[in-house]
Amino acid sequence: MAGLKREEYERELYRLQTELVKMQEWVRETGARLVVVFEGRDAAGKGSAIKRITEHLNPRVARIVALPAPSERERTQWYFQRYVPHLPAAGEIVLLDRSWYNRGGVERVMGYCTPEEHRLFLRQCPLFERMLVEDGILLRKYWFSVSDAEQERRFRKRLKDPLKRWKLSPMDLESLTRWEDYSRAKDEMMVHTDIAESPWYVVEGDDKRRARINMITHLLSTVDYHEVTPPEITLPRRPASKGYQRTSRALQRVVPDRAGELDSSGG
């Protein structure tokens, strides 16, 4: 399958981001609560999809939740307890960059939970999600898939990129050697948690541009939003000066003009 050309991608992404803003305003106006779960393979494109979704949204309405490893105290709580405080209130969108499905994936594969805890998770997760949906939360779940060859290529690229090297963790490297273990864990997890009230949607992620377009298009299609007419805004006239004099620049600390040093045009 041919990759999506940049010009086509950027044109469609702009259109979709415009629709995301409309959906945001509908969420805020109606008091809807939307949760979007992002799961999948390491380096499958979850983070870049989240970045494109939130790029033009109000961070007070749409927020990203990416929890660190649980503390010692959190490990003694009911498993879903640490996620509940991050659920949205009326008029909010929450994007979960990894979620309670950690227990169905990395915790299961790496032995961070017991077999009994894993089995309990598989029983309780559908009940938990049914309660969220029954209470009116709009819950959407996306699994980003990537081939083993493409994942390794992206890992190697991150090794060479100083801006992305931080993304490579020991857990990422483990995923290379435990590919089939993660595949089996994912399959088992989906058998138990792909329910009618909150189904899984798989995003093919080998082509990141195509994956973002497909995922955002689908998300918008699942929310019955409509455009909210914004209030009419008129810029007021700037009042006449009352004699204010700006403080002398000599009394201020101004950052050096590094950009000026880079300007080779001379204009």
C-alpha cells in the first residue's frame, strides 16, 4: 500500500483537526464526557496520534493522562482506583496514553502482576467499563498495531535521534525479544474486553500518516456531535492613550537576539 503523500495528508489532517475543534465545543456546550484509550505496541504511533488530536484543542477541555508506574501505596489499592480520579467531568475529554490495560499487557508479560491478579483484571475490566458507559461516559478504545520489522526500524531510528532517544526504555527493548508473548497477551485480553458496550478498534500503524487520518476519522464518526454556534465577538476600540510611557529597555533584561545571528539575508 502506497504511503499517503504529505500534501494530501496535511490537507486532510487540517480538515479533521477543524472537526475536532467542533467536537470539543460540542463536548463543552453539552457537558458530555469523552474518554479515548490509546493502547498498542511500542512505537506503533500512539503518541504522535495523540499529539495531532490535541494540537489545536483547549488543554482545559482536552487533557492527556499518561500515568507513571504505580507507587507502593497504589499497588495495594483496587487496581482501577488510580485511574478513576482522572476520568472526565462534564464538558471534558480525556486521552489515556496507556491505561488500565497495562495489566493485560506489560504487567502480564513482564510478571509485574500475579496470574490471579491478571485473571481478576480480565473479569473486572468489562464490568468496570460497562459502569462507565452506563453512567454516560463516551468510551472509545484504540489498539495501534505495527509489524515487527517496522517497530525495529523505528527503534533504530530513535537511537540515532537526540530528540527521540528518551522514548527508548528498557521496556521497549524487552518488547523486541518478547514479541510473541505480547501478541498472546493482547489476544487473550481482547477476547475478554472486546465487548459491545466498549469495543476495540484496531489501527494499522505501519504508515503513521495513514494511521492518524484513519483513527481521527473513525473517532469523529463515533461521536454524534454537531457544530455549536460560537458567540459573536466584536473587538473593542482601543482607547486613547492617557500618557503612559513604556519603561526604558535599558532597565529590562532582554533575551539575546540569537535569531538575528542566524539571519543571513541581511535584510
